[in-house]
Amino acid sequence: MTSDPISLRQLVPRAVRRGLGAQVARIRGARLERQLARLASGNETIVAGPWLGEVGFELLYWVPFLRWFTERFGIDPQRMLVVSRGGTRSWYQPFAASYRDIFDQLTPAEYRRKHDERVAANGEQKQRKVLAFEHDLLRELTRDIRSRTMLHPATMYELFNPFWWMHTDDKWVLNYVRYRRLEAGAAVVDLPRQPYTAVKFYFNDCFPATEENRAFVRRTVEQLAARGPVVSLTTGLQLDDHGGIDASTFGVQPFPADVPPRDNLALQTAIVARAASFVGTYGGFSYLAPFLGVRSIAYYGDPNGFSRRHLLMVRSALHTIGADDLLDVRASCLTNRENF
């Protein structure tokens, strides 16, 4: 019986691999920055998107990257047209004057089908490649724009890969982002006059759908409701692989059932912005509250179910805007039930 050959990766010390990775990152970063400079030097409308990924990546990487791009190259906001979904226009202001929503072109069912097809084609949710359907989608949404060019999320993913692959630290990302507090639009629903808690629990890799986690959600929401008004952000939309938990069954104010898909994230943003605090599952959505200046208490059940790189980056991001204390990430099994 022969032993497996030793891989080159095993022979090269980790510090050397990291150094080489950082050097390659600098070379690729310089090349991508030159490409972005050429893009900025024209006069066409820059169509940024379509953004089809997760809320967390949009908040933590895509929005700040576009803000950096416009500031770095002095882009007139009138040239920037963002394509996303769910009414996230306010996240991109004031650096992008125009916004188009994917749900003006696709139904939620079509969006879900395209999501599954894209994951199958890319092998993952991240938009590392530009697919034909994305070109078609942008063409339909921007037919009235005579001269336009695309800035696709694949550029951002290529730029930030060295950080996600642990070849660089968070300073690498900070070179290419600008973090700011977000503003919210009007809340077009009646909200409690007293300070309220916004709640959004859903199942994901770090908060799996176990009986223990279901019981934890029920207990937590009931305790919050006993202390004051609670507003649920569970929408009923199933656009990706994250299953929601309808907290409204515990006697709290439900999310309106008649909100159009193109407005669902806009309304959730407005509700969170006016809340005294946010409580829910740890994941990308839990980043929204701190960027709005609202405290977020986010729970996980499985410590191996989430990326420490993203947690490192969101803490670094919040530090840059003076909001270090607004994200409290906790293990649900270790929680002091009276300390919200």
C-alpha cells in the first residue's frame, strides 16, 4: 500500500503561501482598478448589477464597493443606475441617482427559478460569472437608456476573493470600500407609537431548523412581546434557501401580507430604521440594523455554520462608522434569557 503524494500546498509554509497570495492580489487589484478607471472615463450610463445575491453581501460588500468606485473616480451620481431587487434604492443613495427593480421584470416565481438556474450554472450563489440571462434582464430593464455599460458584481467578487480566501486581511477590503450609515425611506404602514423591537428569525446553516431552535424562537419572541411591542419582518417570500419563521403567530404585529415584492426590502428597511432594536437570526440581514444606527442582537445555534471572515469584516465595517457596539452576536444555547 503506497502513501498519497504530498501536495505542493503542504510543502509550502503557510506564511509563504499567504505572502504569495497577497502579492497576486495586489497585481490583480491594480489590473481591476485600471479597468474601472477606463469604465469611469466614458460618459455612458453605468448600470451596476444586476444584484441577485444575498442581503448580507449586498450590504457589506457591494453597496460599499460601488460607493468607493463613485468616490474614487469622481462619478456623477446621474451616471449611476443600480439594478437590484426588493426596493433597496435607499441603500445606494446619494451616490446613485437611478434605480431599477428586478421585480418590475420578473415575478417571485421566475426570480426563484432563475436563482436556482444561476446556482446550478455557477456552482454557488455568488455572481462570479456574467450569465446570458443577466444581460437579457438588464437589456429589458434599461431599454430607455441609449448608451450604457455594465459594472457586474463579478468584478467585486474577483477583487475581494483574496480576503475570503484568507490571503489578505480586512485592510484589503477596506482599500476598495466606503462604509457609511444608511438612510431609510418612509414606512408606509402603521407602526407602534411606543418603542418596538423588530424581529426576523429564519433558518440557515448557523441556525438550523431544529426543535431546540424553534423553541428558542418561541421563547424569545414571547419574552420580547411581554416587554413591549414587537413587529415581525417575516414576509412569506421564498427567494433563496433561507426558510423563514413566522413570528407573528406569537401575538406580535405581522408584516403586511399585501406588500408587493418590489417593496418588501424597502419596507423592512423602514421598519428596522424606526425600531428600538432588532432581534433575529445571525446572517446577512442582521447587518442592516447597525448600518441604520439600530442595535442588532443576532443568534446562531451552530458555531461552525457561518464564515468568520464575514463576521470579521462586518465588525471592521461598523468600527469605521463608529457603530462597534451595535452588533451583538450570541450563541442561542448560552443566552441569558432576560438580557435582550
